[in-house]
Amino acid sequence: MQHGVLTPVEPAMPFHTRLPVITPSGNNKAIKGEMEIKLDIYNPISPYDTIAFDFYIVDRALHKSNTVSTPLIVVQK
């Protein structure tokens, strides 16, 4: 966020991570839960003071999940 406006920015390097294989037993293979991923995004010269991320998961069959957004994150400088 810069001057009160949230502006989409493409990161210099994409953020990718792998999750462990999770296969529920039984007929219902739906998975619901929370995950936490730590990112090193410190940039003291960035003009932005608040950020948010949109993310999705791609499964082994290359199905893309719904896109979810984080709440606003205030950057400590």
C-alpha cells in the first residue's frame, strides 16, 4: 500500500513452496485447514508500508484451488 492505495506488484522472484503429501483416508478426499509460510520480504527502500498476498494451491493433478487473500500486513521498517 502506498499513499492509502493497494497496488498490485509483481515480485522480482515468485514465491513457490511445496507442501507435504496429504492424502486423507476414506472416500471424501477434501482437505480443509490452515497453513503458515514464513517469507523473508524485508526491503527497507520499498515505498510500500502495507502488503497483502493472493495465493492458491495446485494439486498433483494440476487442479488449481480458489485464490485466497491474506489480510493487510503492516511492514515494519
